Amino acid sequence: MNKFRTFDPCTLLAPLPVVMVTCKGVKAEDKPNIITIGWAGTVNSQPPMVSVSVRKERFSHHLMMESGEFVVNLVDRPLCDACDYCGVKSGKDVDKFAEQKLTAMPALGMDYAPAIAEAPAYLSCKVRQVIELGSHDMFIGEVVGVQVRDDLFDEDGSLHMESARLVAYNHGVYQNTQDVIGFFGYSVARPDVFERRMKTYHK
Ligand SMILES: Cc1cc2nc3c(=O)[nH]c(=O)nc-3n(C[C@H](O)[C@H](O)[C@H](O)COP(=O)(O)O)c2cc1C
């Protein structure tokens, strides 16, 4: 039997997909901003919906409320330093795109929020609901556009997210997600199928 220690009730869900959420106010002169988010999730498939939970005091909160938009940018290893920086500095004080030498590019389906050109993939989201939960407001966004960097596709057009060097957030630390252990349903796959499929994944 494993020995356990008791924790006070808390959000010890791990690992989490840490993401860089981009947003912008509606005025032409407003600068785009980036906020790092650990409290993000997939919440529906049809229509595709994701959630991000943001504290009211974040500079990004009012930008997302005002524009009704946000873009979820996935974070790979090369973006990890910038991701951390965007989680400790506020857009109230600094231009995070400029400070981290990141490029704001138009995002599919968005009127205001840009995407980060250096990110491996992004999801453009229109805010459908904001639920006040206590410490955080949960923005539920319908995904209206998705783009994935071209080099993550094979010649046959299949997407290899496992080769994107995505970063996970695991109880206060950032970790690589490099190793492929198996694929959906691998525990019941025939050994020859398992072997053949595993060869197709990039290291
Ligand atoms: C790894 C990490 C995860 C974070 N997750 C969240 C989150 O889910 N929600 C939130 O409101 N703030 C989160 N933060 C804090 C904000 O990113 C941080 O306060 C940021 O400076 C806010 O930027 P802004 O004021 O420009 O909006 C996180 C920070 C880090 C480093």
C-alpha cells in the first residue's frame, strides 16, 4: 500500500497545459497583450470550446471583457522563457510583445486579438460566457479559428503535435512533453499495430 499525505482541498490537478493568451482592447491605439494561463481547459467538442480562468485584477481581464475575444497560443520549449515572463509582468507596465521580441500577427476570425507568430499553434476564441467562480472569472470561448505551424505536418498531411516540444505546467514547474508512451487505445492494440504506429511518431 502506498503511504499518502493529506492536503487541504486545493487545485492539485496536474500536469496542465500552460498557454499564452493574447488579447487587445477595441481602440486602434491599444497595444496587444499576453497573459500566461495555467487554468485553461477544453470544455466542449461541438461547438469546440475552451475555457481560461482569469483574475479580475489582471490587465488582460478587461481587454477580454471589452473585445469579447482571446487567442490561446500553445507554448513550446523555445517560447517557455517568454511564457514565464508574461506570467510575472503586467501589460499595465510593459509591452510584453516588444520586451520578448514576439510578433503579433492577425489571428483567424478575430477583430482585435492577435496571435503570437512564434507559437506552434493557436486557437482564436469568441467569448460566449463569463462565469464568476470566486478568485477567477472563467471565460468560455468558442473556437472560431485554428492555425498550426506547417512544419508539424507530415508529407501525408498528418499532424505531429508530439514533435512540437510543447511545455506542460506541473505543480509550479515547466516540463517537456517529449516522450511518446502510446496512442489513443494502445493498451488494447495488437502488438504489430502498436509497433507500426509507434514508429510513425517523431522523437
Ligand atoms: C505558469 C503561470 C500560470 C498562470 N496562470 C494564471 C491563470 O490561470 N489565471 C490568472 O489570472 N493568472 C495566471 N497567472 C498569472 C498571470 O499570468 C500574471 O499575473 C500576469 O502578469 C498578468 O498579466 P496582465 O496583467 O498583463 O494581464 C499565471 C502565471 C504563471 C507564471
